[in-house]
Amino acid sequence: MQRPHSISRRDWLRHSGLGLVGASLSGWFPRLAQAAAATGLAPRRQAILLWMAGGPSQLDTFDMKPDHANGGLLKEAATNVPGLRFSEHLPKLAQQADRLGVIRSIVSKEGDHARATQLARTGHAPGGEIDYPSIACSLAGELPAPRDGLPPHIAIASPAFAAGGFGPGFLGPRRTPAAVEARQAASEGYASLQVENLDLPGGVDAQRFAHRERLWQTLQSEFLHDQTTGALASHDGLHREAIKLMQGSAREAFNLDAESAVVRDAYGRGRFGQGCLLARRLIERGVPFVEVTLGGQDLGWDTHADGFRQVQRLSEELDNGWGTLMQELASRGLLETTTILCIGEFGRTPRINDAGGRDHFPDAWSCVLGGGGVAGGQAYGSTSEDGMTVVDGKVSVAEVLATFAAALGIDPATENVAGGDRPIKISEAEPIAELLA
């Protein structure tokens, strides 16, 4: 029996590592705790992961090489930070570059979509006996609980292709994100975003549903009285959360028709743009972690052919959705407490292939952090003039994820326990101190 005021093994494992990364970052975590204590109320931290399915071309977005043959057809343009330049097709983001930290020096070893996705989203290469959780599932469980019956982690338009690394792994089904399905609109309409099974079944009105719920509560309580397995408890918890979502005011968060046409058009009418609008509405309502995928229902950023036209289209979609999202979060006072990571599974080859596209390239690629906790207005690391190699500030995927966690105020050394009582850190790497505000 556990004594009063004692802590579990899992809690001890988690809290015993709190000082490790803080020490390596010259006391950054202790200073964060002191600042929170000084105000008497720690800020509510939230996160958004923008997943670029297919692997975006760094040379055509955030690490352009206009003076080299590998540079291609797209042009670069100035941002609001002197010397920092993005693609000309990212104008909204260019005007917010002071809030963005670009990492131009990621090096990984996985060039296959499925394996690289697993690595980029968990920090661990595929294989082995441990089913690692996605970074989203890990971080969502460390952030403050949501309000109004909303789930703690919502994934919008998750990809059907190379979908490994999206689940909770050994954290169990309670950490599974609520899925929002996205359907591209026909002609000039808006994309449709729907949470599955929110509506009552045909022929069942509210009164009948309430009767069914009371009956379920009675039977469930009797069943669980003598059942203590974690799987049954997880299933029960998920069921109760689903009922709250169906019945509560939380449903209104998913009603994009409540937004004006001007706002909806600013985000873009496609799946990603409308997904970013939904992300803003969810962040406003206190959801800790939101994911939005660009390119998950088609080839997306996998631009092996006709690459420059495809990347231009995708960049414009990214710019409208993400750029407007940041503008609106800032105007509502939410950007300073919301950390954003935009990343895919790898980059694209600097050399342009015979089909006018770029192929898979894990040797030197980019991602972008933004918002709260991020030291914006900079590019960290650099690649050679031809874009083939990293020449300064080499970064691993695990370091990127550790930096994402640290920007949220979460110690990457925080541990969860996998099967066999094995402690697993959120990230095995150290954060990049220069990117933390």
C-alpha cells in the first residue's frame, strides 16, 4: 500500500531528471521556474506541430541557393530580419521572421518515407522492441489539461501514407490523439473538417441517448469494480471523454462556419488552411497540443517531378495557413505561450533530377520553430554553397525534438516508463540553447 505523501516509481523517475538539462543549459530551467514563482501563476503553454508530409525542399523554402545551379527556378526574398531570406512564396512568414528560428543543418540517416517519418516524429529510428510514442503524444501529456471537455491532443488531417510515428506507443491508448478528418472541397468551397462520430446515431434523440448513457454508467461501474487492468481503465476513460465531447460546448470549437468568409479565405480554403484556422480555435479554448498536416492525403511535398510548380503551390498554402495562424495568435495574445514546430521527414536533393524535381535527401535539411520560447530572427547552422553538406551547427532530429520540448518549458529528460519498468526520456538529446528565448 502506498503511504500518504509518497510518490510512485513513475513520478520519481520523471521528477528526478528535472535538473539534468537545466544544468547543461546554464540554469535555464531553474530560471524558468523562478520566473513562474515570481508571478505566482505559470503561463499556460500550448503547442502546434505542422507536419510537412513527403519531405519539403529546403532549397526552395528556407535555405535557398540562388547563386548556384542547384538553386532551381524559385527566387528568394527579404524578410523582416536583415540578412535572413526565405522563398518569395512565403511572404506572410517573411514578415514574421523575427518570431521564427530556422534550423538549416539537420542530418539524419533515413531516406525512406516510413522510416524517416518514424525517426522525425519520435526521435528514434524504427526497429527494436520498444514502441516509441510520437513527440506530440509525449508532450501533450506534460502540458496543462484542456478545458470544456476538449481532448488534450487533436490531430487534423493526419496522413494515410507513411503514418508510423503518429501514435502513443508504450504510453497507451489514453494518449491517442483525437482525429479530425479532412476532405478537400469541390470547386471554390471550403475544405470539410469533421470529428468522427460526434453526432447521435439515426433514430436516437437526446432523451434516448441520456437513458442509454445512464444504463452504460451503471453497467460500467459494476464491471470495473473488480477489474483493475490498465487497458480497461484506458478504454473507460476514452469513452467518458468522447461522451463529454459529444454533449458539451466543446463541439462549437469545430464549427468553422462561425468564422467570417474574410478570415477563412485568409487561411486558405484547402485542408491545411482550414486546419490551421481550426488549430487557432482549439488553442483559444485551451487544447494543449494540436497537429495539422500539409500534404498527407496526396503526394504532398514528395516532389520528384515538376517540383518547382508543386513547391510553389505548397509554399503558398503553407504561407497562408501558418502565416495567418501566427498573426491571429499574436493578435489574441496567444503566440508568446504557443510554441510551433514545422517539420517533415527529410529534405530534398540539391541536385535537380531529369524530371524537374528533387529526390529524398536526409543529409542536410531544414525545419522551423516559432512562437513562445523560441529565440526568433535567426537561422541556426548552415550548409555548403551547393547545399550538399552541413558545414556548421550539425543537428540531429533528437536535438530538434529536445529543443521543441524545452521551448515549451518541458525538460526533455523527463521520463515515462515503458514495458518492463524501463524509463524512457522524451528526448535522448540536449536542446539547442541558442534557439531558446
